[in-house]
Amino acid sequence: MQSTLRYMKWPLIVTVVGLVLAAFLGWEFSGTISGTLSFFLIGAVLAVLEISLSFDNAIVNANKLKTMTPEWQHRFLTWGIVIAVFGMRIVFPLMIVVIAAKIGPWAAIQLAATDPARYAELIGEAHLPIAAFGGSFLMLVGLNYFFDQSKEVDWIAGIERQLRKVGAVRGMEVGFVLLFVLLFTILLPVEEERRFMFAAIWGIVTYLAVDALGHILDRWGQATAATAGKAGLGAFLYLEVLDASFSFDGVIGAFALTQNLFLIAIGLGIGAMYVRSMTVMLVERGTLAEFRYLEHGAFWSILILSVVMFAQSMWHIPEVVTGLGGAFVIGLSLWSSLRWNRRNAA
């Protein structure tokens, strides 16, 4: 219990500070006790939303993080959380408004403070390319895991063995995602086709670029401490792009609860702290090795999320469905792992 609290020290501190700030914002915007309580509760709900949507992210991050040096693990928790909270929860929504409304960053901040309804509308208009980019990137992340020829353990054996056979064909994962993109492009209205395909292709290109950079830095990082640092940089960049892709859904979904940019940043930032701490805990305590199929569940959850993001380009799918769906799959994989551990206890 005490060892778990060690990992949760900073998330708990950020939770207290964040919820106090949320209540302060509620008082500043409404001047009433009910408004203050409303902001406080929405901040807490946003934190839970972020954790539920990103638990699979923590597992996947841990899979990559365990190959990094303690120094880069620490940087991921410190530098990475600044990028995750400030970059994805504040700068990213602002840049969407800057591009969509063709206004400056300061004007976008003023718009968020004075006209949150219009700000949320502009964010909503950018949902299609965000869903296309995130869907294609995350689908490649999931397929790359199941197509890996060195993968030896299967959870859903019948399907995963077939995926590994298909993955023997070089570049098959990219072809699979392109087929998915073409399918949804055909189904979308003509006026939306170009935006969707352009963003989806950029998602694929970004994944390939980050993956290639990681391989290059890994090759440089084979002999000395200096080059090992380069290898850590490649993994760090990969994790940051991956984290950004996971964040899209939470940032867009947050506007269903509130249109206040600052409250969204506080709530999602609290959740992001827990996800980062869970990631480090999974690595240091060897939880992935202890639960045989937990990693499989996370990557199946990623594939489901990628399909949901593509589907969101055409239909509204509540974020609670996404969060509960991913949690259900991970829960099943955890249950399967416990069953396997009991059967093989000897």
C-alpha cells in the first residue's frame, strides 16, 4: 500500500491543487456557491474521464518505457507531463482555433475566456481531421504489435495467430490502414472527403516518421552512454506522439461537459498525472510481466479506439462508450491473466 502511495504522491497533490483552482474558477465565473460546486465537480469528472480513456495508454507506454534508461523514464514523467498538460490540453485546442478562425494566439485565448460557446464550436468543426489523424496513427500502433513476428504469447489465439501470419507480408499494416481510410472516405459526404483523407495520410506519415526516427536513434545507441541517450530520445518522441493521439478523444469529449478551456486543462491535466504515474509504476513493479495478457488487452483496446475514432467522423459516439469499452477489454485481459497464473502456479 505504501509503495503504491509513493507513485501517487504527485498526482494526489496535483488533484488537490487542481480542484481548488477549479472551484476558484467557478467562483470567478459565476460568483455563486452552486457555480463553484459545479466547476469543482466537472473538474473531478474530467479527471476520471481522462484516466478511463487513457489507462490503455499507460500500459502501452510502460511497454516502451521499460526499454529506456531510468534517466529517460524520469524525463518522461517530468518533461513529458509538461508537454502532455500544457501542450495537448492548452496549446493544441488553442492552435485549432487559431487555424480555424484565422486569428492570433492571444485572440484565441480571449475568445476562450469571453465566448466559450464559439470557442467550443470551432473545436467541434475540427473534429473530423482530428479523428482521421488519430484513428490512422493508433490503428498502426495496434497492428504493429499484432503483426510482430517475434511475438510469442497470444491471448485471443485464433485471431492473433492469423494476424501474425498476415503481418509476415512487409508493409501490410500500412496497407490495412489505407484500406480503412478509403472505406470511410467513400462513405463520407463528398465535401468532407479531402479533409478526412489528408488528415488520415498525415497520421500514417507521422507514425512512420516517428518509428523511423526511433530506429535510427536506436542504431546510434548501441555502444556508449551518449548514444544510449539518443535511443532514449527516440523512444521519448514516440511516446509523446502516441500520448498526443490518445489525448485527441479526451480533449474533444471534454467540450461535451464544459466549454471553459481553463477548466478542461485542469481536469484533463489531473488525469494525465495519474496516467503518467501508473505508467512508471507498471514499469518499476514489473506488472506487465506479472499479468500475461494485460498488454494484449491494451493493444486490442487501441485497435477498438482507432475504429471508434474513424466512426466518429460520421456518427457521434459518446466518450463514455469509448472509455468503458477500453476498460472492459483490459479487464477481460486481466481476468485471463489471473486465470493463467492460477492454472500455472506450480
